[in-house]
Amino acid sequence: MLRFQQIKIRRMCRLCFGMKITGIIAEYNPFHNGHKYHLEETRRITGADYIIAVISGDFVQRGAPAIMDKYLRTEAALKNGVDLVLELPLFYAAGSAEYFAMGAVTLLDKLGCVNALCFGSECGSVVELSAIASVLAKEPEEYRIFLQKELKCGHSFPKARSLTLKAFLNGFSYKSFLEPSLFSSPNNILGTEYIKSLLIRNSSIVPCTIKRTGSQYHDTVLTPAAKQPEAGKALGSATALRRMMAGNGALSALRPYVPASVYPLLEQSSDRRFPVCSNDFSTLLHYKLLQDAPDGFYRYLDVTHDLSDKICRNLPGFTGYDAFCSLLKSKDVTYARLSRSLLHILLNMEKAQMEEYIQNDYIAYARILGFCKTASPLLKVLKAHTAVPVISKLSGARRLLTAEGYSMLEQDIRASHIYRSVTASKFRVPFTHEYAIQPIIV
């Protein structure tokens, strides 16, 4: 299967001035050995001359602040195989899996020069994920009937969709070999959404996947490096690494799980730029909830009327960001959905704005967070082919963007300022304005 993928990609890629350009969508929260492996395999499988990574900014898809800021994560990526890093706008970076995928895929698609998209998955099969993506892209009537039935049973949407896909695909004797984990494993879900987005956009970008190895996505405990098969390449989940970074353990314990070039960045930035956690935003969130409670929260992304009422009823019991998510959690609403909803309220992310962005085809610009000095040929190709303005300096953005595009960029900037105000207070370091920060060059 892997050999088939390699041949297909190499045959279907369209070269831009002799270049093969592969896209990656990531959070790098934090960057670890598994990410480096992914980059190495991506370059090998796709034959990429250049790799472009679209990464989340200072807030991520699970509805939380990134453990470290976007510039630190950008530098780590550039030192380990990425040639150009672009920022995924806030409304997609902190959105559901569907919005996250569509925003990132649209950005890569609009660059006009990306040949392939390579992502990790638990199954390692584009064929199987494509079978699911095709159903989700078309949403046939039988599928919608199954889905409504499962939602009426009180399941959360992710659970209902997983059960629906299993019933629909297997019930109609279509790809009956599909494993249950295909519908519920985190990386499989995102991979499916990437392919679905490519199908909906009728994109020429070819999807490929690398099978995830080592620890599982949600593992909270690191497997000791000494017990892992290859010295110097210990693998640990980002979840477990974040938990270690947020605790009181020694920073040196992280060394086996991150590339050699990343550890010095951690040493220099520890207790100055990270760790940053949801609870660091508790006071800001509490203030925003109290301020908006009289009018309710329905105007914000992911917030239903029922959830808005539930937030208002439980507001007297607010003791912190994480605790409030746990207080609100129920069978039909996942913790991640609640965390995202509260983040949308905190950052003033309204449904009307998202609808406007979607009507204008999701992405209005490509903002550069950093690049390698050797990537100058890539930048020339990018500027020649892109369908959206490329933003390298914020000072010139207003004249390049439409009103809607500039509104999207302002949301990104405001979110980063909120993030940086919290880190400045927590670590007692100076606040730095987003306009004063230049792209990282490695």
C-alpha cells in the first residue's frame, strides 16, 4: 500500500519550475520526535523538494491555548525539516475538526503550487479513509437518516457520526473490511476530514498518509525512553509531553522525546514563554462570562441555546477554566466541545463572522510565520502562483486585503495579544506587540 502511494504521488504531482511541494497540517504542540519522523517520511514518500507546514497559532483545535507560542513552535519546525511555516487563521485553528481541516486544506489549495498533502493516521491507508470521506462529502439520504437516529439516542455528535458511518458502510456491504477504529481514532478522523475537504474543493492536491507509530494520541504517560526500541528517538504523545511540561518535573525529563535541536529552545524559554495552560485564562474567561451572561452566549461558535442556558445556570459555580468544563460536561456534549465553546466566547468568535468567512471561501491570506534561508526559490514560486495575498509583514497587510480578510487577520492578532498578555503576567516578562515580531528565519 505504501509503495502504491509513493508511485501515485510521484506520477500525479505537477511540478512548479521543477519543484515538488508537499503540505503538512500541524499544531506541533509541542514539537517532538514523532513530528520529526513524520517530516522525514513525508519527504521520502512524496519526493518533496520543499515542505510547507500550516500550523495553528496561539490557540489550538482542542479549545485551549498552545503550551508554547506560535513563534517558538515555528522555529522548532524549521530546524527539523519544514521549509516554510504559515499560520492557520484562528477561526479554523480553534474550530471543530471539520473547520480545522477545511481551513487548512483551503489555504494549501489556494497557494496554487502544492502537489501533495501528507498526514499521520492510525490506519495508514488513504484508500480506507477515502471511502469514509466520500460518504461525508456527499452525505447521501441514507446516511443522514442513520445520523439523526443516533443523535436522537442522546449521543454526542462525534459518537453519533462514528456509529452512523459503521452502520452505513457495513450495512450496505460497502468496504465491510473497515475497522471500528477508523471512525473514532483522532488522527483517522482528521485525515478523513482532510480528504473530504480536498474532495469538496475538487483540489488537485494528492493525499497520502503515514501510519502513526509509538504511543497513542491520548496517552497521558510517557513510555520510558530506555524501554523503547531505538535510542535517541523515544516517542511520546503530545498529550503526555504537555502534561509533563505543565507539571513540576525537571525539564531534562523531556530531552529523550524531542529532537536535539529543540531541547535548547526549551531550555531558553522555560518559565519565560511556556508552559501555558487553560487555567491561566480563568480570570479572563470568568470576566467575559459575567459580562455577556445577561444577553446569553448563543451568538458564539459552537454554542447552542441549551448550552448557553446551561452556562448561565452554572456560572455561580465557576472556579476555573478546566473545572468549569468538567462541571458542564454531559453525555451529549464532549469536554473538547465545551472547551472550544468557552474559548470561542473568550476570544469573541461569533457565528456571523464564520458565516461571512465561509461565504468568501474560507481563506483570505497566507501569513508567513517563518521560513528557511534555503527556501527563497519556494517563496518565488509561491508568490507567482498563489490566489491569496502572502503576508510577511503586518504593516503592509491592510492595503493587500479586503475588509473581510483584514477582519480575519485582526482576529488572529487580537488572540495573540490576549495570549501574550497572559504569558507576560505569568512569567513577568515584557509584553511584545504582534506588529513588532518579524518572521522566524533559520
